[in-house]
Amino acid sequence: MSCSPGSHANRWKITSSGNGSLKFDHLIACCEEDASLLHGMSVSVVPNGAAIGRGRYTPSAGLSDLLLLGPFRYQPNWEGIQEFLRGAYPALLARFPGIRIHILGGVDARSRASGCDAFRQPGVYVYDHVDDVDPWLQACALTINPIRNNRGSCLKVIQSLAAGRMCISTREGARGFLNSGLRSLIVVETVSEFTEAITALLNDEETRLKLEEPEPNKLERYSWARSAERQMAVYRRLIRGRSVWNG
């Protein structure tokens, strides 16, 4: 049964060239991977971030639920969770009969998921929009990010790591954070590797607790405050350059 219903570059200034096309003074990408695609253009990187250190870290001891922060309005989320539920979840359900996965799918998510068999498996719960994801992060053992064919970087990844929850992600889903050195980010290449990574971390709680604890010195570069500083620095540089250019 088929169930069907980026590069996030911020524009500093848009002007008309007179022939209907657009001209850009500068581009801002949220990860190096996106910036590398903008060949020959003037581009700066301002990472997506999270509220680093906002809440007190609570270990995931005794927890076993999985969590996906993945609004279905973004097609890679919709396709990725279906691939996970079909290709990885049945094996996890066989190994952990009481396992549950909570999917925060955004507006109308429950209605959309109701037409797909993959979401009818035991322990699969889909929720519409929630205002605050922090309680959901604190109640899970791990988060997943099984998306492909995406651009930009995923807020769900850094939100999870900042909250002290390991995130198991596809390589595409980890764009922007692959070189972070954060030990709580686990990158997998295939759906079957999700099964093995989740199994290992649920079975070995001691190791999971050691890996999940936030690393403030590495996370700081992904704070919203740091990203705002970097973006303002870009604006100031461009304003200075335009003032000189205008005489």
C-alpha cells in the first residue's frame, strides 16, 4: 500500500534585475553541506541550533520508548518514518514486545497516518501538533531520524543531543552535525542498522547513559545565541560593504 498525501538559504537582500529575475547580495546556509552546493556564490554558514543548557539533564535510566520529532508536512519525514516502521520496527517489536514509538507528526498527523498499515503496528503512537517537545524528550530513551533526500539540517537532531538523548540518524539526517564530534549522535547507513543500534543501546543502559550525557563544550557552537551572533556578524559585514560601495 502506498501512502502519499532543503537547502535552507536565507536571502540577505533581494532586488529585481529588471527582467523578472532575482539578484542576491549574499546567501546564508545552515550547514556546510548546503554551502558547498552554492558554487561560486557568496555564502556564509549559520548553523541551526537549540536552547543549550536551558533545562536540567535527566538521565534516561529505566526508559525504553523511542521518539521521532518529525512533522509529516515535510515529505522526507513522512517517507522516512514509513521506511523505518516497515523495515526496522517489526524486528524491534519481536525483540522488545513492549516497545513503543511516539511520533510527533504535526498538524493532522493522526488522520494522515490512519490510512497506512505501517502505523497500525502495536506500540506505534502518532500525535498532532504539540507546543513543547521537552517533556517528550525527557520521557524517551532514544530519538530517531530516519530521513533521506533532505537538504538543510535537522533541528530534531541537535534538540535531542542538547536534551541528553541519543539520536540515531541516517547520514542525510545528520547533515550539519556530522563533524560535531558529539558522541550521542549515531549515524547509520541502512534501515537494518537502525535495528541493531537501537537494540544495542536499549540492552546496554550503562553505555547509553554514558554516551547520552550532554557535552556543553561541543554543544555551545550550536546554541541559538551563537547562531544569532554569527548571523548578525554577516549583516554587519554586508552593511559596511554596502556603505563603502555607496560612497
